[in-house]
Amino acid sequence: MNRVSGLSALELIIAMALFAVVAVKAVLVMNSANEAYGNDSAIMSLEDQARKTLDQISYAVLGSDRETIFPVPASPIYSPYFRYSLNLGIDADGNIVYDDPEEIALSEDETQVLWKKNPGTPEEQRVAWSNNVRQFLEGELLNAIDDNENGVIDETGLAFTVHKDAVTIRLSLERTTSDGETITHSEEAEITIRN
Ligand SMILES: [Ca+2]
Ligand SMILES: [Ca+2]
């Protein structure tokens, strides 16, 4: 009787131990699934943010007047900002009417894309279009070499180049996820100015 109950107790302990192992495994599987989901959603949201920001910049560049854009850097030189005015049409005397100057630039700490109206004046308005801007474009290092082989040297996470009537916009976003992984996403567009 004692032997039987002793065995039963042992069986119970083994059963509990097995259950504990299975339960721990189940928790581990759930945790890694959550982490994978967390990383996937962080990557998707960064991609989404990069695309939306590139679209906003592209529309602004598309509407800009060729005569007003500044600066006009050609590869391998780039600009981290783009200043322009929208062409509103022609007045009664036949002169082109421009809207107030606008600028797309990095914030002072170089982590945000800012849109500004009347930049550098007391009337300046600014809107942040994106956070998480990478210090340099993906694959680029500060070393006077074109590391990522895109024809531009040491370009920042937001970089503009101009060739004739085409403006190339490059953007890299980067952030660290909750589990410490660094994720990066880059977008590029070439916009031909119509004016
Ligand atoms: Ca480069
Ligand atoms: Ca470099």
C-alpha cells in the first residue's frame, strides 16, 4: 500500500514536472510569436511611415517651380534640404505669381523631416512629417566615399540631388524595437518638375 502510494506520489511529481516543462515551452513559443509579431508590425509601420513621407515630399517637389528651387546640387553633392515656391499662376500683367516660400529640411537634431512655410522668418510655420530619420542614408558612412554606391557621397538620411529638371529624393528611417533590434527602411524617388 505504501509502495503503491509512493509510486503514485512519484508519478504525480513526474506528471507535474512534465506539465511544467510543457507549460514553459508553450509560454516560450507564445513569447517568440509575440516578438516576431512585434518586430513585423514595427517593420511594417516604419515602411509605412517612410513611404508616406516620401509621397508628401514628392508631391511638394512636383508642385514646385523650377525657377524657385534651391539649392540645385548635382551628384556626388547632395543637399539635406529643399527650398521651393509653388507657382500660383499669372497675374493681369503677365507676371508669374508665387506662393510663399516653403522648405523641406531636417530638424535641428537631424531626426525629423520638417515642412516649413516662410522658413527663417517670424511667420515661419513648421510641421513634422516624420521621425526616426537615420543620421546617414542606409549603407553610408562619413568617410568621403560613396559607400552605398548611389553616386552621392556621405549623404544624410534625407538627401536631395538635382539633375536638369529631375529631383531625386532619398530617405532612410531607422529605429530600435522594444527587444533591441535595429530596423531600417529606405525609399527613393525621382520627380520631374513640370514648370
Ligand atoms: Ca552614397
Ligand atoms: Ca561615405
